[in-house]
Amino acid sequence: MSDSDLPQRQMLPERVASQPTGSPVQQAFRQAMQAVASLREQLQQLRASQAATRQAYWQQVGPVAAATIAARRALYAPLEHALTTDYLSRAEEQQVIELLVHNARSLQERFGEDEAERLARYAPPLPPTDPADEPALAAAAPPADLPPHEQAAAQARARRQQQRQRTQDSAAQAAETANQALLQNTKAAYHQLARLHHPDRAALADAATQQAQTALMQRITAAYAAGDLAGLLALLATDSPAATPDAETETLLKRYTEALAQQQRQLTQQLETARRPVADAPWSGTEKQQRTRLREIKRSLRAETDYLQYLVHELRDPTALRHFLRELTANRQTGL
């Protein structure tokens, strides 16, 4: 057999082990970015899947659920109109905002509707808590006429309560410290990007470049307003040189990596919470339980729709609205 009869050897490129690019600090930063992006994508997919499950269920309920959703959406108009008038007190305006937030959350959490825009508009950010501002828990002295063993038990309960309070205060303080550090890093990333991409830097460029620079700055500002450190750092990473960074840049990257690790922990907690089964969800249980629950839900939704339609009509009148708000206050309610 001649050499020409042998099968020709296929010439394939030899595999070369890919070497990580950048310094160890840059590599750790990129890994943290990828981890945050992966967790965020998982959370978005999970929430989208859960919302689709809720929507599919309520579609099975049919026109009854659709009527309730429409009635809740109609409730926005008189409440939002009331905020544009000047007849409400500041406390009443706050009640109306709480009603709007409660209504939006009900539509989103119960029916799977997308109410992110209204929640972002009306849901107030939670103020940072400072445990030092909270009054210390004073242990109540047990009555002197109790038997000695009951006094000892009461004192032990008070000590355990104080210890729990101190633990909660310590955890709140640690969370606040971490949140403040995260906020400082977010501000630092925003200012760094703003210096690089402010539209004034492209004032002498052509119209297309100016438009692109303005659009990029709008993305940067939106990410900062949302407290999205990972989004800001993703934009910042595109401007980072591939060469070995200097000491100042490495220090900044270390700060950002630590902040991203905090975001990873937060996102992991959110994922764990979102994965927990919803207690008494209408789509859970056996087929017989679901049919029974479905009949109950339809009756409940019809009553809810009737009440909401009545409210939509009544709350257009300022007097009726103020009376309704007073009833909520008397019953210690913040929503419907």
C-alpha cells in the first residue's frame, strides 16, 4: 500500500490553554461581576416564571378575575387625581400613597401583573435604621408579691428578651454599615463614569457621537438612580484598560469587588426567599382542594369587584374620600 492510499491526516490547530488576562485583582472583579449577573438573571427568570404561573391561574378563573383586575386598575384614577388637588392634608396624602402602593402590590403579587412603574413612583424607600436612635429595652421588674421562683423566671425572660433585642440591633447596625459602604461605592462608580462620558466632552463631536454620548449618560444616570452598582460597573469595565492597573486602580477594584460580594449575598437571600413555596396558594393542593378553593375564590372576587367599583365611584368626591381615609385610620388599615 502506497502512501497515497492512506487516509490523509486532518491538520487541526493545537489547543492552547487559555491564560487569564489581567491582574488577579481584575480577574476577581470580573468573576464578581459575572456572579452578580448570573444571580440577577436567575432571580429575574424565577420571578417571571412565578408571574406567568399566577397569570395562567387567574386566566383559568376567567372573567371574574379579569373584572377584579380592571376594578383595581380603575382605582388608580381617583386616588392619583386626589394627589393633584390641595384639599388633602399631608397625612391624608400619605394615606393615599399607601393605598396606591397597596393596590399595585396586590395586582403584582396576587395576579402577576407588572406594576413596577407605579411601585417605583409611589413606594417610598425604606429609611436607614439607626439602632442608636431606638429606645433601649428596659427590663420590667417583676411584681414584688410574686413567689421567688416566678420572679426568677420573669427576670430570665426579660434577660432573654434584652439579648434578642441586642442581637437584632447589632444585625441592623451591620446591615446599615454595609448599605452605606455600598452606597459610597455606587456614588464613586457613578462619578467616575460621569467624568468619562458626560455629553460636554463630546460638544465638538459630530451629531451621531453627541447623541450616543447623551444616551450612554442617560443609562448611567438611570443605573445610579436605581442603586444598580453592578450595572454601573459593567459600563465601567468596558472602559478599563486590559493592561496591568496601577495601585490606585487596584485599590478601587478591590472596593468594588467587596461591594459586589455584598450584592451577591443580597441576591442569594432574595433567591432563597423567592423559592419558598407560597402558603395556601390557590394553585396548590389536590385537584379536589383546587376546585373547592376555586369556587370560594370566585365568590370572593365577585364581592371584591363590587366593592372596588363602588369605591371608584365614591372616591371621586373629596368628602367621601376623606371619610374613607378616616375609616381606614380608625380600623388601623393601610390598604384594601
